[in-house]
Amino acid sequence: MKKYIILISGRGSNMEALLNADLPGRCVAVISNRPDAGGLDFARSKGIATAVIDHRVHADRNAFDAALAAEIERHAPDLVLLAGFMRVLGDDFVRRFEGRMLNIHPSLLPAFPGMHTHREALAKGVKLHGCTVHFVTPTLDSGPIVIQAAVPVLGDDTEASLSSRVLVQEHLIYPQAAAWFLQGRLHLADGRVVSRIPQPDSDAMIAPPLTGLP
Ligand code: GAR
């Protein structure tokens, strides 16, 4: 059975969704860069090994990346899942795990990379927003896309209401992408996603709601 590791920094709701999804693999560790990450308790309650590699006690990013990589490699995982992991990882680290590391990002990439995606979506007035699972490559939030889910942006949305609508979708698409990878239905080749996964029905396209028309 394939082995996977989840990296978190905080609440860990995506980690919970992954652990509750009965994935075709074994979670061998949950690692956080923050000792106070709420998600660590849930992982422990599931009997999963946890570790903290605290970025604040390392001299620089290279030292942190090296400690994190060593902790990950100790478990020899087939897949590394970034689930609300809020540290930027250096190029050497990313290359070491390239092709076996996925991330969930709370926007329809390539729109809104980085932080505060919901705030930016509201500021730009987009009518569709959402989330993306992608392979991690050295350029932040730019790796090949595996799956996305879209939600409508409503006229009275706040950052909080929009982020919770997106989060519901995150909890669906991340376990789906992880399952595909662990089943061997997904890999990277020459920087592109190669997959044997169901294709969306073109009739199922989401149309933005039309408002303000006579
Ligand atoms: C999630 O919305 C995730 O997409 C986002 O942080 C949140 C973590 O929530 N990740 C990023 O912004 C990564 N750049 P969680 O800890 O409850 O899963």
C-alpha cells in the first residue's frame, strides 16, 4: 500500500478531509511547522505519528527545508500533501519531491496566487472563484493543475462566507486528487499532468448567475 505524508500549519481541515476519506494509501505522518497547529490533535486522535519542524528555530530557509526533508524522507512516502502548509519551500526542496508533492490552493489558479485569495477575488469582482489542486513546482502556486472546483461569488459575500463556500469544495477535490495519485492514475511527465481520470461532462459547465438584467 502506498504511503503518504500531510504537511500542515494550522487548523488542518483539509488534513481531516484527507484522513476521513479512506484513501487507498496509509498516512504515515502529519508534520507541522508550528507546534500549536490545531490539526495535530486530530492526527494524534487518529493514531497517526506527528512531528513538528518549527521554522522559527532554524537559522534560515535552507536549514528549515533540510530538517523538513529529512523528517519526510525518514518515512519514505510515495506522496507528500501540502494541506494549508503556509511556508514557502525552496527550489532544492521542491525539486527533491517534484512529481510526488501536491498542494491545495484556495483560488482558481492561475488567478490569485499567494495569500488573501478571497479578499482579492472580492476586490476584483470575479463571478466565479474556487480552489485548485496542483503539483508543486519551484514557482509558487504555478504547478500543473490536477483538478479545480468553482463556486459562484454572491453579491453579499464577505471573505468569511466566500472562504467557507470554497472550503467545502476543497474538502471534496483534495481527497479525490490524492486518491487518483495513490491509485497510480496520475503522474507528472515533462512538466505536464498525465492522468487516467474521468473527464468532466461538457454539459456540466458551471454558468455564472446572471444578475442585474432587465
Ligand atoms: C485552506 O483554505 C488552504 O487551501 C489554504 O489554507 C487553508 C488551510 O485550511 N492554503 C493556502 O493558502 C496555501 N497557499 P486548513 O488548515 O483548514 O486546511
